[in-house]
Amino acid sequence: MTHVPSRRSAPRTAALARAARSPLLATLLGCFSAVLLFAGCQSRTEDGGEGERAATVGADTSDTGQGQGAADSTPEVGSGAVPGGFVIRDAGFLTPESVVHDEASDVYLVSNINGSPFAADDNGFISRLSPEGEVLDLRWIDGGNEAVNLNGPKGLAIRGDSLFAADLDSVRIFS
């Protein structure tokens, strides 16, 4: 069955088709979409001002009364909290983007963009944390090192002995 767009969606569809043919327009639309995405990612402090986000692994154990970390606690729906988890603040992370647990080594790995998420600046890094939240090695894999190329690592995955990091224009594999 062929999908026929309604008259209402036809102008948008035509605009997207034109954008796909124009590299400049496609780039501008992509940048505009990214700006909208990042504008919606601002965090707010209790007084309503903008604040720095803390990297969260598991439940928030702050004094909010939810996610106290007890094994029988039930996190609030949609909170992203896991019973028994923790919050890591002031660890030296620079735009932490994702976290993955390496079961074989029992460590958490955190990707740090460190600058613009779109710049090929070779200054991204990956941190290692203990299960208790202690930073074992802030720059375990460091784009600033001559032997490593890592710009803005975003997603992380582990398969076997290999760590996969989604970078700007490629997936980097570290073994």
C-alpha cells in the first residue's frame, strides 16, 4: 500500500524533499533541529534558575524523599531512578553523554563530549567508575592522547572485550 500524504502534510513533505536535494539547506535544518534539541535539555534548579546537570547512575539519593536507594524502594515512574543507585557530582565530567556497565570488569564507563558535540576537536574522553561511584580514571580513553582519536563520543556499547563508541563520523572500537 502506498502512503499518500494529506494536503496538510504535503507542504512539509515538499520542503523536506527540497532540503534533501540542497546540502546547505539540509545542514541548516540539521543545525536548527540540534539547537532545538539542546535548548530543551536545560536543567532547572529548585529556585527556577538554570543549573548544571549531575551525571546520574541509578537512584537520586538526595533529600527529595524519592529514590532513597533502599532495596525495597520504588522509584517514581519516569524518574529514571533505579533502587540502590547513586548520583555523581563534581567528578570532572565534561558534557557526559552516556554510561554503560562493563559486567566483566564491574565498572561503569561514561562518555564525555568535552566541548561542542559537532566539533572534530579530538578532545572527547571516556571515564571509568567503580560500582560505588568512585572515579577510577577520569580520562581512561583520552582523545587528547596522540594514539587515540575521539572527538565527541556519544553512545557506548560493549560486546565481548570491545568497547564501541559512537563518535562524530564513525563508530570507534577500543579493545
